[in-house]
Amino acid sequence: MINYPNKKKSDNIKLSSSANRGMNFEAMINQTNDFYLDNDIAVIHKKPIPIQIVSVDYKMRSAAKIVEAYYKLPSTTDYNGIYKGRYIDFEAKETKTKTSFPMKNIHEHQIKHLAQVRKHGAISFIIVYFSVLGRIFFLDSDYVVSFYERSQNNRKSITIEEFEKYGHEIKEGYRKPVDYLSIIDKFYK
Amino acid sequence: MINYPNKKKSDNIKLSSSANRGMNFEAMINQTNDFYLDNDIAVIHKKPIPIQIVSVDYKMRSAAKIVEAYYKLPSTTDYNGIYKGRYIDFEAKETKTKTSFPMKNIHEHQIKHLAQVRKHGAISFIIVYFSVLGRIFFLDSDYVVSFYERSQNNRKSITIEEFEKYGHEIKEGYRKPVDYLSIIDKFYK
């Protein structure tokens, strides 16, 4: 992963990684999960986007066409699955800011969900991609909850320095663009 | 749970349970999961229905309206989550047949998914609701895979007798309409 501290923001956005240039973060995570699945390492999937379906046109028998629907707030995180017998649960977020990650980017019930699954034995966390900096951090849900609680009265974001201190940086790779299981191997039993 | 063997089919469909009369099976499972969640027993959610979104109308700034979308085949099962540190994964199906469950009701990639997560340490299974009989069975994914393999050359369904022999019947309840964790408590370590 290459960091371009002296370049202008407009130059940096698509240059954060030579390996994954132009690929959005969701695609990077999905490609990583595909690698894990194809190599029988873990079974972790992105959940579908929750939709409230209002009206469906059944005129064509071959394919029902949804003609009115709305996005719903997700009640859980986007990703979950199993790795070496452990339940894995996380949310992945991308931000263009360079100094901190705004807490408002994660819904309150997603933080509650991360805490709930942790209580039952999950490895739960968030992955934040600072796209301008080209840096990716893994942060355990215990810290996410703490920073969320702080945001109720104080600072409403998690700084890069806090990610460096409490989180783990994930190096970008080619076949596994966001190899977050390497962090789990290293820091979780 | 009440069984009405002598009633006509048309009478039975909505009378299979006095407790959950008229509630469809998905609602029964969801209510059970809500009970588990509210009582801090387990965190198990239904995944959203996978949708391919083709066109969205952003005219109204308050709520983006999806105006063209299609149902996609699910690539995993509908339900997963965590219970006592174990990853739980299952598919729930309802059938109106009285003698057997047709294998075609479960997609091949869902069976493959059940086998994959099992390999990594999950408790994976299907729950089948024979709505006319008012009977619910829990069947471990190892048996599901075996019956699926049989269906390639032989019988294309799992008989009630096979559910009785290899599965576990789940008794309907009021607050936990489909208390499948009771089966896990009893038969899985």
C-alpha cells in the first residue's frame, strides 16, 4: 500500500493503491471474501441490502418486476460468517476524510449489534478505509462501542491516531485486497 | 401442537396450531428469533431478500424510490447468527405436502452453503414446516446433503418417516413459536 502525503486530494482519490486502483471498497471486501471461499479458508458473505417492497408487477410470468420499493435501514452489520469455528461479524466503511472517521457513518443499531454478538462470543469489528490516504484499519468492536459512547458527549469521530493506537492496519494485497483474517490470526485466539 | 388428521386439507391449512393460527412460517421463525434476541439468548437474524436493483428515482430527495428491480436467487441460506459462541446457519421451508418434503424446494447452492459452513464448524440445518400436518422438523445439514445426493439419482424428496428417524420434531410454543435452540441444547455439544 502506498501513501501519498504530499499529493493533492484530487490526485489521491484513485491512486491509493496500485493493485486495486479504481475498485471501490465494497468490491475489495467482496473479492477478499471470494478468495476465502474459493480457497476454503472461511465462509463470509455480504448480506443483501434491505429493501421494503411495496409493489410488484407479475404481468411477465418469467420474472416478477418490482416497481416500487424503498431502502430500509439495516438492522445488523453488512458482513458475517464463520472462520475456524468462530462467528465473524463486521461492518466495512469508506471515508474520504484524512484525519478521522465520523461516528455518524455507523448506525446506532449496528453498534448495538456488534456489541450483542461480541457478548455471545463473536469476533466483531469494523474495517475503515481512508480512501484518500489509502489506509485500511481493523478496529475491534469493544473500542467501537467505547468511541461511540464518547461521541454521545464528546468527540464525534475516531482519529487516525486512535486507529493507529487501538486498531490494526491492514495491508492491501492483490488476490486478497483486504486480508482482515490475517489480523484475526495474529491478534485473536 | 395439534394435528388434525381427519380434517379436509382446506380446513387444515390455517388450523395447524391454535397458538399460531394464521401466522406464516417465516413470521413464526422471526418471532422466535425476536424472543431469543430480546431475552439475550442468541443473535440470529433473517437476511434480507436479495434484489437486483436496475433503476432508482431520486426525484424526491427524502426517499429514493426503486422503480425497477428483480428478485435474485439467494446465494446462502436465509438465517444465520450466533448462539453460545457457535455459528448457527439454517434454511426454513414450509410445505403443504403431507407425506414428504420435495428437495427442489431448496436450491443447490444453499445445500452447498450448509455443507461449507458445517465444514468450518457451524451448526447448520434446515427446519421444515409441514403446514397441513402442523408438524415442524429440524434436520441436520449432514442428512440434508445425503438426501440431496440421493435425489440426483433416486427419490427426489425426504419422507416424513425419514424426518422422524433422522430429524428432531420441534414443538410449537406461544412465545417461541419454533424453539429450534431447544433441539441444539439437547443434541449438540
